[in-house]
Amino acid sequence: MSAPADPDAALMLRVKQGDTAAFAELVDKYKQPVMNVAYRMLRDTTEAEDLAQAVFVQVFKAADRYRVSSKFSTWLFTIVRNLCLNEIRRRSRHAADSMDAPHPEQEDQPLHQYEDKRTASPPERLLHGELKDKIEEALAELPENQRLAIVLCRQEELSYEEIAGVLGCSVSATKSLIHRGRETLKQKLKPYLQSGAWGGPQ
Amino acid sequence: MSNDPIYNHLRELSWRRKLTGAEETELRAWLVAHSEAQADWDAEAGLNAALGRLPDVPVPSNFTARVLQAAEREGAARLLRRGGKWRGWLRLRWLPKAALGAMLVGAGLLSYRQVQAAHHKRLVESVAAVSAVSSLPSPDILKDFDAVRVLNPTPAPDEQLLAVLQ
């Protein structure tokens, strides 16, 4: 058998043979993008962490059945998507149970604060913190498929074809989802975008 | 927003990644010729910058170790599930069935032997009965049997006399 062109698929084939080190390598490589996508879909760090762990366990469980039919990352993010959508559906069924869900009266308060490690003076940090929260909120308000398309689009490993594979739609439909999502974001963030506070045009 | 294919292509590239120097130059040149698209591009670029500044979500330092532990547990559970069926068959499940089967076979053998013994006993008795026949009178005494049989039958009983005698 010839070695797959995708190095991650080659690692996955080693996982299939029971190579735990190869699995650890895959987890190390993808834990950050998986966590980012999970958090932007669920907006809860603990749940995102649990979901990311479940994603990798699922990868491990499915190793026996793994076939190199597409890029590993496409397969991985398809699992992320499915688990995120399951969790969102579960939440909507048990909406009343969630104590962590954002409440309308708390919308002005950020749900989680992350330290921006980029060097900035205190007023700049405050401004960036506020802007970051605004964009997180605007993202969270997008329909799930638009949000996921935009978040995946920022994962540079994924081409439009691969994002389409994850979303289960055509490339043109994917671009349309991204476009519509971005238009909504531009509308919601117009004052901030015009101020050039995020560094302005590239 | 412009529907120009060059602009659309560059814009879609910018959604995914930072434009290269050459792409940037191409875009600048295009914007000089299409100044009406400048505002749209500024908004696109601003949003790209905003999305690009979103920080990575912190991942716990022991995340990989936790995943490996969970996967190990899952692997062990899977082995247990797979092997459980085989081991159950080997150790436990066949035992009552085999015991029942052995009991049935034993009972069958026992009844077969009893039937055989009874049959044997009857055979022995028959042989004994046949051997006893040798002590009977000789068949010579029956040599005139047919002649005697064709003689006139005995006279009918005298019923009047019998009645008087009673």
C-alpha cells in the first residue's frame, strides 16, 4: 500500500495499528483548532473542553474503520461539527436547565475573559477586550451553519472544498454561507469597523 | 459590492488568509481603477482583522494526557466488550448448557440400558419356556388325532334326565 499524501492520514493509519504516540501527535496538533471551533460554537470553555475531548476519543474509537478517502482534518472537523450540533440541540431541548446560558440582561457582560497576550497598553487592552467581546457576541448570534462556516474559514488548513466537505454542502453554497454571515457581522460591527480599532484594512 | 471576478477572488482569499504581497498589489491596482469598491473593501479588511484578532481559547496543559487516558479507558472497554463475548462462551455460558446436555444424554443412556435389560430378561424367559416344552408327552400320542376328530360327535345331553336328577 502506498503512503497517503496527507501526513495526518498517515498518522491516523498508525493509530489504526495501535500506535498511541501517533494519536498523541494528532491530539497535540489539532487540540487548539478543535477547541477554538468548539468554543465559538458553544461559548462555554468547560463544554468546549469536554467536547474537544469527546472528539478525540471518537477519533480513537473510529480508528479501526478509518479509510483515507479525504483529508484527515476534513474528517476531524466533521466530527467536531456533528458533536457541536448535537450539543446545541441538546441545549435547546434542556434550555431551562442551563445555568450558564447567556441571559438578555447580562448581554453586556462578557461570558469569559481571555488575556490578550499581544503587547498593548492598558487602555488599548481595554478597548481590544471590548471589541473582542463584541465580535464574539456578534458571531454567537449568527445561525449555526454561518457561524461554523466563518469559524472554519479562519482555520488556514482548510480549503473551501474541505469546509464544504465538513458542512456537507457545495463550495458555492459554502461561500454563500460565509458571505451572508460576514454581511451580518459587518452590519453589527459597523461602528467598530469604521473606527479602524482592529487595525483597519489589510 | 462589486461582482468583478478579480475582486471576488481576492476577497474570498482574504476571508481565509492574509493576502500575499503580489495579491495585495493586484488588489491595490484594482481598487485604484474601481474606487467605488473601496468602502466595501475597507469593511472586509476590518472584519478580517477583527476575526484575526480573536484569541485562541486556552487549552489546559494536561489536555493531551487526559485525552490519552480517556482513549485508553475506551480502548480497554472496547477490548472487554469484544473479549467478553468469547470469554463468556468459554467460561460461563456453555457450562449450564453442557451440564443440561450431559444430564439429558445420561438419562437417555440409562433408559436405553433399562429397556435393553428388560428386553433381554423377556428373551431369557421365552427361551426358558421353550426349553420346558421338552418335558411334554411325545407327539406320537397325537398320531390318531385326526381320526378321532372325524368320529361322530358325542350325543347331545339328555336335558330331561338332567332335570330329573336335579
